[in-house]
Amino acid sequence: MTSLGYPPRNGHIIAEEELYELTEDGRLPDSRKLPRDYKDGSSIDWLHEEAVERQRTHALKAKAGVRGLLLPLLESSRLWFVVILAGMGIGITGAWLDVLVKWLGDLREGHCSYGFFYNQVACCSGLDPGEKCMDWLTWSEFFNIRSIFLQSFLQCFIYVFLAIVFAGSASLLVESYAPYAFHTGIPEIKAILGGYVFDAFLSPWTLVIKAVGLALAVASGLSLGKEGPLVHVACCMAFGLSRLFKQFSHNEAQRRKLLAAAAAAGVSVAFGSPLGGVLFGLEELDTFASETDVLWRAFVASAIAAVSLQWVNPFGTAKLVLFQVNNTIDVWRAFELIPWLGLGIIGGILGALLIRLNIAIALYRHNSYLNNWPVLEVVCVSAVTAAISYLVVFARVPASELVANLFQECDPIKPDYHGLCNPTAMWENVFLLVLTAMIKIVLTAWTFGMMIPAGIFLPTIAVGACLGRAVGLLTQGLYRAYPGAWIFLSCPPDPSERCISPGFYAVLGASAMLGGVTRMTISLVVIVFELTGALSHVLPIMICVMTSKWVGDAMGRNGIYSVWIAMRQYPWLPPVTYHDKGETGGDIMKSFDKLVVINDEQLSARELLAILERHDYNGFPVVRDVHLVGFATREKIMAALDELPPDTLADEGKKCSFSVQGSLLSETDRVNFSSSLEEAVIQLRKDVPQELVVNMFQKLNLRQMLFTQSGNLTGMVTKADVVSLLTSHFPHTAALAQRPQHPS
């Protein structure tokens, strides 16, 4: 059914029959579609928002003379102003966050003798490889302590104490000023881009606290990363800039297209991967995957963000590549497929295990006393993390430094990183690497979900790199022990010559682990080779990612972000291909007797207002007996009620009429609410395949769909019903659900 209604003009509701009647000044009535005001927790009406934008664009182009040419150009320039400024903003912010994190992290072990605000790299710059830095002082050297026991005790105490201070400060800031600044932010961003309204999540305070808290959290040494939160920071920036212009602040669909570009820029900065950021938006933030203009903006934003990052040059390398892989062997042998496939299987299994462990801990936290003491939990976990990490050499250093060294090949002219290149200590290194990986899995599963900004990419990469390096060392050790074995015939007969690259195995392990946790594929491969510069090894990376995803999907259908979306019960439709087993639309719809409907011409204005106050739905079917009149939205009904004079609102004799044509009441006995009806309502018969219903919601971004039979309403299905259907396989759906607090 299609029902036309038009907004009020000068306090008068324009009826359908008045549409083509000229006003006193000889003009047609104003039939503009007005912007809607959505509250946090609701979903936007994509059809309405797109219609408003088309109408606005047409009105601009219809201007006479030079204005018709210049106004569209001005609108376009505003759009690119926001895209470019957001890209520059996140690039510069991400770079200086890296600088701050490095300085705070190094401060836990010592400081520079000639400049307190120099990190260890800046303090020791200009030295030859292997030369000892005399300007960097550990705390025991600074206090001139000679006892080995007291040196170790002091270093450990300061290491743990500053970890607690940094993590506790970050959690306290989040708890006190911006509760939505915790966690990674990617699940919420995916839901927002899918149409969920969550403006409090993108507020200025959230931006500030997320950025500051993120630096403190990463520097504390907790098992977390900055990559996901940087996507949240980028979207906060774009959201704030979009509020400067009415074309975005008054249209939620256009605003989300800007946020999609900003999210891509955030990934670009997080990994130094501009192309990976665009593909991340295409694969993970799939709402606008078919819109080339959105991809183009994402491409520009990612490139500008990457240029801004390189301009600041936070790593002092003048390169975007964070973990440069050098001296790897470009030729790989057929026998290496065996350990590579093994890494893929291990990544898929451990990725699914980490997800399940994270779910169990999140549910325990939510249902226990920990839920009432979030800051205390962070303090305790940071203390335990620091104490354990200090005892294990590979866990003590920051995760980014650990990964960078695990990715490197052994080079005689470079110092040996904690004995990794010592062939006589292979088993000790394998044990320490596996132990570090297991510790980080447990700590990451607990940390990801605490009241603190936390990403999961970097700790997952660290776990995979440890396991990959261990497998590489074992494979290399096997070759050195049996160089003449038939499986190693493709290698040089002299075991002293290099045939296997353990550093590249670390890259493959990181790829496999990331694939098992996030279930990303194309964008993950591109991010990894941009992250490491290992362009010549794309095929092995693809093999590991493919294997880990297959194994992970066999153990659990959803990645870590989809799981958190389901537990939070955000109305996000996953881009999965749904196949029913003979079910119809009637199997998921709410039948007519269970619906809250508005009976046409039977309710007074006061009774209609009472229905809105009792029920918090976005809209209501309007029926006359059981015959469908249309679908009225809450926003339009409230707008019409606000236009009524007080005496009409209090008059119980006047009934609300949503269908002027065929009305059974005289004009004096009715109040015209026809403008509250939606202009286009999707109607189907309830016996249509369930698969068709799901596909229509996914492709058309619908909020609701009505089922009718011969014009009579039989039921309705909403976006929330379809989301529940697609997440019904997950046993913990809505376990952590909570309604957003409306921003003041």
C-alpha cells in the first residue's frame, strides 16, 4: 500500500485532495520532506533519508542562474573539506599517540639523561649497531644502586607501579567522563553504519577520553592494542566535523557515508595501510560496499591520513611500514606448505578458543561483583599482567617491539634479540615463545571488555607471531639436524646456508591468528603485507588466512566483532547469505493479535498520545477494523500532536483520522493525521519464503515490513526480528544488552 501524506505548513495539515490546489499567492502547497530527529537506540529510515537528500539536491540544482551552478559545487566542497580534514586529523592524532605511547612505555624502565621527554630510541639515536647507549639510564642506574637484588626489585617495582598508574588512570577517565570510550569501538561503528543511532558514542568527550585513555592503556603494558580504538577516534572526528554543516547534521544517511570514509582512514593510520583501510571498509563495514562514491571518499581519506602519519614520522624511519621484514628468502619450497597449513589450523583453533574464552569472561564480569568495580578490576588485572610479564623476557617488552623483532631474520651484523638466533638455545626459545603466546591469549581474553580503551589486533598479532616463530625455529632445527632428508632436497646441502626464514613464519602465524579471531580475509591479507612490506609472500599469507578461517568457521560461525554485536544486541544485519529450510515470512512475523495497532477514527488525540507514552516503538500499523490503512511513525505522530491546539487535544469527541478519503466522520468530528503515514510501505503475503524477507531487509535497509491478505493486516516483521533470526544460533545473544543513555 502506498499512502501519501505531507507535513504541516503554517500549522495547517495539507490533505491529499489539497495537493494541487493553488494557494492565495498562486503557488502549490509546500510538500517538502523534513529531516527527522532520531533518538539514541533507534534505527534510521534509510528510504526517507535518501528521499530527503534527493529532494535537497534537486532543489539546489533547480536554482536559477549562477546559484544553480555554484551551490552544488559549494555542497561538494563541504563534503571534501570534512573528508580531508578528518583524514589529516586522524593521521596527526595517531602519529602523536604513537609518540606518547612510546615515551610512556619506556618510562617504565628508565629515562634519558639529557632530556626527560625523550624516549629510548630518540635518546640513543646516532649510535652504531651493537654500540651501548650510555645516555639511557635505567632507574637502578639513575639511583646508583649497586646491589643486583635491589636493582631487580626496584626495576620490577617501578615497572608494575607505573603500569597500575597508567591503566588505572585510563579506566578512571573512562568511568568518570566517557563510559562509551571503553573497548574497541568497531562493533558499535559497524552497527552505526548499518543505521543504528548512537550519537553519545561519537561525542567530543568520548573522542578526548578515548585518545588519552588509549595512550595510557597501551603504555601500561596490558594485552591490548590501539588499532580498533583508532577507528572509533576517526569516526568521532568525522562526526564532530559533520555537525558544522546542515547537509550532514540533518541527514543521517549522508553522515554515515562520511563515517565510513573516516573508519577507513582510522585503519590506514593504525596499520600504516591505506589500501588495507579501504578494503577493511569494503569487507567489514559493508553497508556502502556497492556505492562507488563512498569507496572513493574512503580512498582519499585513507591516503591523506597515511600522508599525515608519514609527515609526522613518529617511528623515525620515514616509512609507513610498521614491521619491516628484511632479509627474507623470496623463494619458498613445497615442503613448507606443511608447517604453513599447520599454522593456519593452529590460528583457527586458538582464534575460536580466544573468542569463547572472551565470551565466558565477559558474561562472568557482567553477572558478578566485578560489574560494580570496573576500575578496581583494571587495576588488579594490570598488576597481574605487569608482574607476570616482567618474569617472561618476551612478554616484558611492549607488544609492538616484540612483534617487530619476531618478524626479523637473524643477521650477524645486528644484535641477537634475547638469544632468538642462538641455535644451541632452540628448545628454550620455543618454550618461551609458546609460554608467551599462552599467557597473552589468557590476558587478551580478559582485557578485551574491561572498562578501558582496548583493541584486539596487536595482541592477536603478538600471539600469532610467537607461535609462528616457534614453528619456524622447529622447522629450521629439523633441517639442520637432517639436511640430507628427502623432504629437504630442495634446500642447500650445507645446513649453515639459510633455507628457512623463521621471521617470515612469524608473519604467517600472525596472519593465521588474526584470521581465526576476526574472520577477515581479503583486507587482512592486504593489511599484513602493507604492515610488513612482504609483498613477495602474499600467496603464503593467503594460504594461512584461508586455512584459519575455514577452521575457525568450523568451530564457531562468528568472529570477535560479530559476537560482541550479538551480545550487545545492536540492530545490525550481518551480510550473510541466508537460506531457509522451507520456512515462510509468517514464521517470523508478529501476528495481528500481538501487534500494537492504531484503530483509525476510533481514538481521540489524548488516547493516541497515551499509546505513544505506553509503547516505545518507532511506528504503528494503522487499521480500520483489520483492513490496513498504512504505517504511522512515532516522529510524525508526535509532530502532528504538537501542532494541535490544546482544546483539540482535550476534545474526546474528535477522533484521529489517518485516511481522509473514505472517512466515515465529518470534518468537525475528526482530526487529520494523514500526514503521519509513511509514503511507502513494503507489503508481502505471509506465505513468501523467509529467505526473500531476509534478503529484502539486507538489501533495502528496511525498518519494518507488513504482511497483508486481501488488504487485511495479518502481521508485521521488524529489523529487530530479522536480527534475532540471524543470531539465533548464538546462545548468548543480548547477554550484555543495554539501551544507550541519551546525551544531555
